[in-house]
Amino acid sequence: MASTSVPPAAGANGSQTKSGKVKNTSFTGFAPSFGLNVNVQANGGGRGQTGAVLGQQGGSHFILGDPEFNNADDVRNYCNHVRALMIQAAIELAMASKILEARLAQAQTLPGDNVVQARLRALKVGRKLKKASDGATAAAKSAVGAYGAFTREYADLMRPRPQRAVTTNPFRF
């Protein structure tokens, strides 16, 4: 089978004007590409399977794995993983916000609009992703605060308790 590649006709994507002239713009469509990379490492200390892919067969349905808080290390590891994931998400959302603003600012203006109005509309749309980035940053801060509160509130339980010294004089009648 031979495959041939035929370019689309002028105006095939709806960019042709009524007068039949084809406008040449740099905006080819809305297609920002960004992804979320999750790296979760399981330690051998009793944590469940930690998978970055949702819906694994036999695995956890949580991105960070099943939350098992059996000891202080589990709490610390979970809070660190939440912090790392949310910081990565915050960075990617902030970058996506700026990319989206730039793409929309270059889009064709509406009839009767000027360049400033187009830029303001792009800022309004990008502001929502920026707000999501701020929320991810707040979640990372809260995860750190959760571990801090845990260490403050349960410090007595985490410290090794002094053991009674073994008596050298056994009991005698």
C-alpha cells in the first residue's frame, strides 16, 4: 500500500476570509503541549505499591500509593512525596499559564477589538491556570506543615523512651 500526503486546500481549516483571500497568521490552533511527570519511589519499609499510573491492575488507585501510616517514616515519606508532586505540578501549571497567554495573545483579534483588548482576554484565561499553580504551591506548603505539626504533636511518641535499668540485685527472701 502506498500512502500519499496531500496538503489541505486553502481555507480547509476555516481560515479563509469571505473575499476569497487567504490570511496568513502565525496562530494555527490551540494546542499547548505539557505533561505531568510523576516519579514515586517505594521504599522497602512496608509501604504499599506506589504507582504513577492510575488504574494499574492489582495496584493502587492513588498516585502516591495507598496511604499507610504505620510509623513516623511513613508519614515523613508521604508528606515528602506530596510536596515533590505538588511542586512539580505548580511549575508545570505556571509554565502552561504563560504559554497559553502567549498563544492566545497572538490569536486573531475579534472584529472591533484592538491589541490591548486581545491581550487582556488572554491574561484572563491564563490567570486561571496561574491560580491552579498557586493552589498546587499551597498544597506543597501544607504537606510540609502537616509533617511539622506531626512532629510537634507526636514528638513524645517518636522519641525513644528511657528504659528502666536492669536491677543488679535480684530479689531475695
